[in-house]
Amino acid sequence: MFAGLGTLINVIAIIIGSTIGIGAGSRLTKKSLSLITDILGLITLLGAASALMPLWSSTFIDSLPNGSTLLVILGAMLLGGLIGSALSLENRLDKFGETLRQKFKASSDGPFIEGFVSASLLFVIGPLAILGSVSDGMSEGLDQLILKSSLDFFAAMAFASSLGWGVAASAIPVAIYQGAWTLVGLFLGSVLQPYQIDAMTICGGLMLVGIGLRLLDIKKIAVANILPALIIAPVIATLLHQFI
């Protein structure tokens, strides 16, 4: 095995799942595709509920000063949103999706960009993307990324059936993002404590809520602009951990 094998498997799973989903989607009516998108939105919200559970875990609560758990998340989301907005991450992701749409020669009236943005965010948000990649870099096994690859395979299949080739194109940012975390694992070793992972997971859960609302066409939240919160949350949690 080599460092990065887990991410390679993940990328292949997304591409294969998307290809199967596109083949199935061509046989579905617009009404059916719209229903699938709504179901994906609901399932994403269900996944968000699961990701938010660490907010009430003893591991997270006991590792921080009394009453500061929500402050960690609030601070991370606000700072992350301000940094992401300043860097125009949402617009950059949209432009990258538009560039890929043109290269794929997909219709400008189709859901290519929405599929690319939604799938990219869904696949990179969450602890498995980071923890699995770090473990891969540390040569501690591929279990987490294989699990993530399995989940992403079916998610890509479902998303691509209604959102098309943009979902397959999301394999590119997944490769870049997870590849970077693999290098972190390769050079820095184990970098995250359980309470730091919890802080990151909770922020990821809130972002999943944003993706779910987008898919349900309730509100288009600029989730990409909040992505820096995934890095800021463990930092704030670490700082407050010093005061217990």
C-alpha cells in the first residue's frame, strides 16, 4: 500500500457511482428526478442530525469550560464564514464548476454546477474525510476511507441520477482536499484529539444542514464560505481546553 491509496479508492468510487447514477437517471422523468433530489435533501438533514450529536457528548463537554460548547461552534462558524466570504470560496467553487461544465460540454441550463457544488461539499464535509485521510498518511489503515468510499459511492449514484455529471466532477476537489490531509498525516502524525474531532464534526453537521436546505430548495446557504470553520473549530476548542 502507499499513502493516498484510500483517497484514490474514494475518487474511483465517486466516478463509478456517478456513472451508474447518470445511466439510471436518463430513464427517469423530471418529476421523479425532482423527488430524488428532495429525498437526498432529507437524508442529508438526517446525516446532519447524526453529526450534531457530539455537541451533547461527555467527551466534548468535559474537555471545555462550563457553558462554552456552543461558543466554540458559534465562534468557529462566524470566523470561518468571515474568512470564507473574504476569500470568496463559494464564488470560486462556482467558477471552478462552470469551468468544468464547459470542459464536459454540459448544458448551461442543466444542473451541472449545482451537482458539482452540492456533491463536492457533501463529500469533503465530515470527519471521515479528514480522519481517514490522516490515518491513510500515517499508514494506520484504510478502514475509514473505505467506509467513506462505500457511502460516497451510493450517494454519488443517487445524486448523479438527478444532478448529472457535475457529481462525477466533484471527485477533483475530493482528491485535492483529502490528498492535502493525507500529507498532514504523512508528515505530522496524529494531530487531532477526540474533543477537537467533535468540534469539527458539529460544524460539519451544521454545514450539512445548509446543504440539505439547498437541495430542498428552501434556502441557498453559501456553505463553501463556511468551510474554514472545520479548521478553526479544533483550534478554538484547543485554546479553551487550556482553561479547564
